[in-house]
Amino acid sequence: MQEEKQAMAEQEEDRLHIKLHVYDDDISMVINREDEEYCRSAAKLITARYNAYAGRFKGHKTDHQVALMTLIDIALLYEKQRAANDTSPYDNVLARLTKEIEDALGENGIKEH
């Protein structure tokens, strides 16, 4: 029981209560301490993108539609970044080339020492 309390206390020490200003609202959150910078940057990004869409579509779109457009815009950035970091196509090509090289070396009678 004491170990569980100690583990929970350690987890709580790693947590941080912060308040983020996002667009026109303040949001209180409990986050991992190491995520604070990312959360604050995310709040700034959301606010900037929301302001851009709100200014562009004021009177033409609802707040909900502007929020959804903002989400799509940020999700698109995320998906593009994720695709750019996906190394599986390269891994597959390297594995195929390695196999072809090994097969070619094996067929020509070249042996490893």
C-alpha cells in the first residue's frame, strides 16, 4: 500500500497544472511536466489558425465551422509531417536491394569469410 502511494506521489510530481489561452478562452489542464512547452506552442498555433479562419470567414461561417476548419488545417499539417517521417517505404526498398545484392553475390560464387 505504501509503495502505491509513493508511486502515485511520484506521478503527481511529474504532472503540472497550467492555464492555456486558446482563442478567446482560458483552459486549465493537468499535463506531464515535459509537455508544457508543446502545450503552450499548440495553444498559440490553434489561436493563430483560428484567428486566420475567423477573420477570413466572419459572417459566412459559424464558430463551430471555423473551429472544424482549424482542426482540419492542423490535422493536415500533422499528417503531412507524419508522412514525411515515415521511413517504411525506404526500409522496404533497402531490404529488397539487400536481398538482391546477397542473391547476386551468392549466385556468382562469392562467399563471406
